[in-house]
Amino acid sequence: MTDVRPFRALRYDPERVDLSRVIVPPYDVVAAEDRAAFYDRDPHNAIRLELTRDVAEEASTDYGDVRETLERWTEERVLVRDAEAALYPLRQSFTAPDGTPLAREGFFALVHLEDYAKRIVRPHERTLAGPKADRLKMLRSTRANLSVVFLLYEDRAGELAPHLSRALDAEPLGTARDETGAEHRLARLADPGAVATIARFLADRPVVIADGHHRYETALTYRDERRAAGDGDGRGAPHEWLLVYLANAFAPGSLLLPIHRLVLKGTLPTEAGLRERLPGWECREVPVGDASEIPALLARHLEPLRDRHAFAADDASGRLRIFSRPRRSEAELTVRVIHREVIEGVFDLDEEAVRTGAIAYPKSALQTARDLRAGRGGVALYLNPLAPEDVFRVTAAGEVLPQKSTFFTPKLPSGLVFRPLDAA
């Protein structure tokens, strides 16, 4: 099913730059007000290959300056191209929100571009036209994959882990620490036997897009443009392949966190009103003081309810309400149930209201609680995370998850590897 192959990475020469100073978060999570700081951090920061310094410049640019920057850094050998093709394992060591140290191991490779209809590369969310148009301008101008699509594969037995770990335990190509404190260790895996084993394993399995739907669909559009222009549609054509990062969704370090809901305007009904609108749901209350207590209370009272539909409601009244009810089927997603029975059923917010901004989607429970108590919302709904099984089950059925259902962490920084499209 999934066709992966090694490639010759273009990457920073660690003798010329401090990798920690030149990597940057994915373009779609860099806040507009943070762009200048990344530009100023280092003259070779990868932000210059991702975003304009000012958001207002994006509409008028054709990213010709990015192409020129890429060419100049290559000529100056700030960026160097590896002589031989390889896979590039990456170990990301980080601390989970509960303080547990974790490490996610995956690898960079090329994947053959496949239309969604083939069910080989599977999306888990819908995309917007605006970001795709912007990334297409970038791809046309630079003819290079400068940021990475993050794919998940299923390897419950951990069969590929030893091959990646052996490469990562050897001398690294480079290490970097990002602004969140996560350490990134990049290695090279060129052993033909190991590369073939990995390729055979993935050939029998589909993959799911964790992050980078817009980039993947942009690559499909660009591929079709090059085919129409007569550049070929054989598997050897460079536009038929895409730079990706692949990780095992079921490994201990593949952390999937919840995204919470903050109802911007609204109040919780009375106890009688809640019982009427949420039939079949059990409710218990726990006292809560300031916002700092929320994460520990969720860990104690909400997380143990992962085998049920459950959420916690907070209206800053000093009481945290924990709601739960049994699942009617394994295929029933809690996030869908909450949108249907709580957001719509309790708060009378239909799909149009949700789409037009009636709800905010904070990733941090602590920040959600602080925003609520600062008057930036009416009621906070805290959720448990989805399980990897949920993601694979939904995408296998050809469906997508509700908006803002998944938060894969840590993010993949840009700047570890690049891939010019002058060869597959």
C-alpha cells in the first residue's frame, strides 16, 4: 500500500550553524507576532524558507525570495546535500504535561503521492482553500519540500523500532533543542537491509495524516500540474513523491492530547435543566479553587473515565462537574457525542454557530481555565484525548474527525531536513 523510499537530504551543515537557533515550528503554528523574533534569532533561521516577516506581505509575494535564499545558502554550503540516499530517523525527547519524560522515534523519507480515493494515505480532517493556495505558490517557486507532512502508521508490536533505535543511538547528524524544551536528535539510516525491511513493512499498511493535510493536498495539486505540463507521471518523476515524517501511532512516545472547548457565550443550565437535556448522563461535582487546580482534578476525576463518554464542565463557580455515560458502541466517538448532545443539545449551538466562532479550542486545560476566569468565555468543557484506535478506525471508514479533535505532540520543527525536487 504505502510506498516509501530513501532520499538525499539537503540539511544544515552543523559546522556552520547552531541547529537550535535555525529550526522553527511548523509554519501554521507560528503566531504572526512571533515571526520577527525567529527572523532575528539567526540570519539562517528556517523561518526564511517558510513565511514572510510580515503577514501582510503574503498575499503579494510569489516566494521568489525564498527560492533565492535557498539557492544562496546551498551555494555558500550553509545547506549541504548528502551524497547517498538514506532514511533519516528522528528522536524527539520531551516532557508530557503530567511531567513524564517521553521520546517519540520516527523517520524522514519520501512517500509516493496517492489520491485519497485509493485509501492508502488517509486524511483525518478537512482543509481550507486559503492555506493550500499559499503553499502552492511556495512549491511552484522553490521546487522543494521545505516543510514536512507527518504520517502515522500502525505497528502495535514495535517491529520497526529496533532499526530506528540502532541508528539513533549512534553518532547523530545533529541535535537541537526547541523553544518548548524538546530535544531533536537526527540520524542517518542507510543500511540496505534495514531500509528494505521498513519499506516492506509499510507496503502492507495504509498511513494516516497526523499533521500537514494542506501540504499533502498542495503536493497532489502540484503533481497534477506537472503531469499536465508533460513532465511525466511515472513513479520516478520527482513530483510524484513527497517528503514526510513517519511515526508509529501506538508507540509510547506518540502522545495524542485533547483539545478542549470554551463556549464563548453561555451559561450552564440549572441542575434540573441539565438532567432534562442530558438524560442518561451521570454527574458528580468536585470543588475547585483557582485555575491552577484544574489539571490535577482532570487527571484524578476525568482521565479514569476514558472507557466511557465523559467530559468536565467548568463555569468558574467553584464546582467542577464531571459528566459520563456508557458508550453505546465502540465506534461512537466521544467528541462527536459532546458536540451533538452538549454543545448543540445544552447550549443550542448548531453547526453554523460553531463554524462562525461560538467556540474556542484551547489545547491547554490550564490556559482554558485561566481564560474562563478572565472573562474570555462562559463555560469550559474539558475532554479526554482520542485514542490511536479512534483515529485509524474513523479514517479506515473513509470519514474525518470533527473539527479540532486531535493534538499530536511534540510538533515537527522545520529545518531538520529539506528535499529539492530535482530528483526523487
